[in-house]
Amino acid sequence: MKDAKDVMRIVGMILLGVFVFAVGMPIVLTVAGIATGIISFLIGLAVLLIKVAVVLAIGYLILVGIRALLR
């Protein structure tokens, strides 16, 4: 009877592990997807800010060049 109790305990642990794996994996993958989305959004935002800075710098250089030509 003791062996049957031990077998049932092991089977219960295996079933609990399978349940946690089946429920936990989609949650972990969703969190990983959200984290990846946030990181890609931040990288895209950084690239956009760099593009805006370059456009402003070029506009400033053109403005200073025109101002220098008019003097």
C-alpha cells in the first residue's frame, strides 16, 4: 500500500508539472512578446528621434549658410 501511495504522489507531481507547463508557457510567451514589442517600440522611437535631429541639423546648417550669404 505504501508503494501505491508513492506512485500516486509521483503521478500527482507529474500531472501538476504538466498543468503548470501548459498554463505557464503561454503566459511566459505573452510576457516575452510584450517585452519584445516594448523594446522594438523604444528602438523605433530612438531611430525616429535621430532622424528628427538630423533633419533639424541640416535645416540649421542651410539657414546659417543662407544667413552667411546674405551678409
